[in-house]
Amino acid sequence: MTDPGSPTSVLVPINKAGWPFIAIFFAVAVVLGFIWQPLFWAGLVLTLWCTYFFRDPPRVTPKTAGLVVSPCDGVVAETRPRVPPPELGLGSDPLPCIGVFMNVFDVHVNRTPVPGRLAEVAYHKGQFLNASLDKASELNERQSFRIETANGKRVGIVQIAGLVARRIIGFVEAGRTLEPGERIGLIRFGSRCDVYLPQGIEPAVLPGQRAIAGETVIARLDGPQTPLAGRTD
């Protein structure tokens, strides 16, 4: 068990994909400092932000069968049926979809919403519209995953690049068996994740709610399905 007073309980791990960028930001800060010293401090602030962006904190994922957890940190942008991207192989009918929008201050390491076999991974080149827009799901650059659970249910997750995001990084390949909340990829600098659920599954979150990757339950594949109603105070 980690001592709450130890450095490891305070320091958040940095994902290895971020270190090259952190080094570049710091090198630029040093060069700018030779030009004009105040520019070094501005560059150092940006370097600290870059380090913060690539943080990869551990998460406690519930392992109860049938739960669907959020693939990313952020705000639930929508919970309504959408036609899934064709590369997912989930058909052409609208499916329940939960979209979570990440801003540049959220953790951008993405995790699998359900355990199961990763049956499909597909990359689609596209535009870089604001990821909070509905049409971003269809038009933007994206990477799609189809996961098949042990009881045969299929769940899709789509990483969508945004206005600032210019690179989607995948950590896993098709054919792997994934554990609940396992890291599957990262999107650099602001983006969105959509989760496509089987027909008849109701979202367990509402637009405007905050979600935590690997921890927040966004739906349940088993048991009674009750539509949510809520309000904003």
C-alpha cells in the first residue's frame, strides 16, 4: 500500500508518449531564453502545461459484469442514437451513443469501456473540426475499435481528433483480449470519444455530467434499462 505522504502518492505518472513533446517544449523555452529572458519563463509555463497534459493517473475500475465505463475524462456531450462509422462493422441503423468531450486540461489517455476481445481497429483520415460539434463524429479524423464481450455483445469506441488535436495514438492491436479500463490509446491536445452500445441499452449518464476514464459507469449491458431524466441547477 502506498504511503499517503510519499512522493509517489503526489506525483502523477506521465505517459511515455508525452516525453518527446515535453523535451521539445523545454528545448524551445531554452532557445527563447537566449533571445529574451522573459520568453524562457513563458516557455517553461508551456512546458509544465505539456507535462500536465500527458499525465496518466492510475484509475480504479469496477469489474462487475455488464458495466460500461467512460473511455475518457471529460464532459458528456450527448446521449442519443447515432449511425456508427461504417468501419466499426456495427450496421447502418442508429445505435445508442454516448459522446464525451475532452478539453485541453483533461487526461487524454483513453481506456476500454468494456472487457472483451478487440475484434476490429480501423483508422479513418478526416478533418479537424471542433470535437464538440455533432458533425465531428462523422467528418473528423478518427480511430475506431469494436470490442466483443464474453457474452457476445458488441461495443464500439471511436477516438475523434478535434480542432487542436492532430494525432491519434493507439496502444492496442486487433485480436487482443482487453481488461476493464485498460489503456487503449491517446489523443493529442483536445478531442472526443464516442461509445456505441447495443440496441436497447440506455445511457446511465446525462449531457453535462463529468466522466472519469475507467471509473464512471456510463451504461449497463445487463439488467433492466431505464431512461434517465435530470435537471441542471
